Amino acid sequence: MSWDENLTDEQKLYASCDLDRHSVLIAGPGTGKTFTIIRKIAYMISEKNISPEDIPIVTFTRAAAAELSQRLKEFLRGEEKMLYVSTLHSFAFRQLIRNQELIANHQLPTPIRVVDDWEENNLVFEELKVILKSEKKKIRDYFRKLSADWDTLKADEDSNDDDRFTSNFLGAWGSHRKIYTYILRSELVYQVKKSIEQIGDFKLERDFEFVLIDEFQDLNRCDLALIYALRDQGSNIYGIGDDDQSIYGFRFAYPDGIRSFEENFSSADVYDLKICQRCDKKIIKLSQFVANLDKDRVPKELKPKEDAEDGEIHLYRFKNQNYEAKGIAKICKALIQKKNYSEGDILILLRIDSNQNFSEVIKNALLKEGIAVSNQNQESLLDENDGRLLISFLRLINSSLNSNGDALLAMCITISIFLMSPMQIPNG
């Protein structure tokens, strides 16, 4: 299939734009953003003879990276093994791994290993709770503040805020991570940004001529600092996103990054996708009303395609969470019985779902009405006790290949103790 087949005029304009300049694509919801990104990559490969491995594509979440990678493979058939699609955290991790001999002299523990969510919650937090004779909630709050400082670059500022972190906490954590030789996922991007600034010999895995960054509106100040470093090293940056769709405020997303793209990338070209291929007229009108509630929003046009229908919108308000769950279940039942939809045709989105406090109530209400339901937030088998023991033993088997096997042994023994002992974590 040709790179420009079935593209609209505005999609084709961006897909074939000048590659020797920075550019930003403002793509509203339903305008075919991913479709257009895929065709742009195809254009670069087929028309400009650029190798796929020289076109790094950075997106925000693992799910988005997996979907984009799969769709690229389906379209590019034959080139898929060379594709370079990753999250920004994965990109940062690779740069730290490549430079870990240099990093070893700059206060980061090596060999580089990132603790996952389970280890962070059940080992790091638990051990520091015991060491500091504190509550787990307080330890978690300290790490949230630490992560916030990395995301907002407050970590670079001189501060005398003694209430923010106790020296005991920082000292205990520093010793703990040195023993177990780990770093946190939340510090990956900050550590690469810091290393580029402070370590003269720190090198990226290659000199990237082009870097495509999806969901640009969700980058925080730290993420942007790393992108600016790539810019300063000569990469042409292709930012893609929409400030109306910035949803990661909890990790300090900074939508001004895409709003001020032209100011931060000299001579940048600006493109936009205005035609929504997905939504009907009333839905677009309501979405524009909601978007305009943001006083800092950059005004932009979003319009339905020519054959779009009027569409339907139903707004419901319920007395409390339980009434809401029952109402959702009845709506779903009506859609299945009266409109002949199947359970798989219905998607229920939640803004937040800490510890499944919201989804569990809805799930129970649906089951009570005889409606099958799948909760996508269910825990992985590898996060259960048997799964964690398996991972521990696999790491022990591999430790002979690692220059710091003692640290891995200590971590694996700690995991085993945690899983098998009612005391969970030994003191000392």
C-alpha cells in the first residue's frame, strides 16, 4: 500500500512535510493522528530512503507504544524488525545502561536495575518503614514528593525546606539503594537529563537525526528538558499531540510545552488535523465546550466529517456511588436486551480507580444483573506470591552473569523472606 493512500489533504500535508525542520502536529481527538504518524514513517522510509532504525518514535505509555508498534508492523511488512518505538522512560533506561560505567562515578548505583511497582511497594517502602521506624504512608509520601521534584525540576533548585525531606529519610534511602543497587522508574528521565548536563563523556546510543514524540502535551518539565537536550545535540524534533488532551496532571504534565513549541524550536513548522473522523456533531460540540473551560487553551477548530450524523449525548447524575453503579448496570442491560449490543461492545471508563474502589462496585452491580464483565485493572499473576518467588529464583540463576551478584542475592532473599514470613521484613 502506498504511503499516501486514503489520506485526507491535511494528513498528507503533514506526512510529507519538510524533514529538515522541527515540526509540531496539533491533532484533535478522532482526527487520525496514529494513522497519520504511520503514513509519515512510511513516507520517510519509501520516499526518503531513511532506515526505520534511524527514526525513533517515543510515546507516553507502554500500551500506546505497543499499539503503535503493532500498527506500524502491519503496514510496513518487512521493515518491522528494525522499528524503534518506545516510551520515554524506556528510552532513558537504555541511555543509562549504555553509560553505566560513567554513571558509577556519579552517585548512581550500578549495575543499573529498576525496581518495579511490586518491589517498590512491598520491599523498598516496607524496609524503609522498619529502618526509619515510621509509617508506610509517610514513606510513600516522601517518595511522591521526591518524584514530584524530579518531574518539576525542583530537584535542581537550592532549597532549605527541611519539612519536605528529613535527612534521615534521604540517608536511609541512599544506603538502601546502594546495598540493593536499584533506581526508581520515576527518576529515569531526570537522571539522563542530569547526566547529559554533568558528565561530559555521556553519549546517547546514537546521534538521532529525527525524533518523533507522540502525546507531546503530556510531557512534564523534566521530560521536556531531555527533549531540549536532544534538540541541542542536533536532532530534528517532531512533536505530536493536542493540549486539549493533556490528562497526566498527577505526574505534572506541562501542556505549555506544546503550546509554546514554536518558541522553543526555532523555525518550527506547525500543522493541524481539524476533521474528526470518529465523532458525531453533538459530541464534538460538547467536547469543545468542555475544552474551552481551560482558560489557557489555545483556540483551535475541530469539525465533523461531511457525512457525520447528529449523534446522541446522555448526561446522568446519581445520588452516590452505589446508585451510580446500579444505574450503569441498568443502562448496560438495556443496551444488550433492547439494542442488541453484546457485552464486548460496551466500554466503561473511570477517571481514577485506586485499589479498584470504584470499578469493584460497578463490577458487582453488573454481575448482579447477569452481565459478564472484565476488569482491566486486575493484578498480574507475576504480582502474586508464587509469581514473585519464580522471578526471584530466575534472578538468582542469572546472578552469576552479573558483576554485582551479591546485591541481586540480597534482593532475592529479601523477597523470599517477605513472601514466606509473617514478620515480612527483618529488622537490619
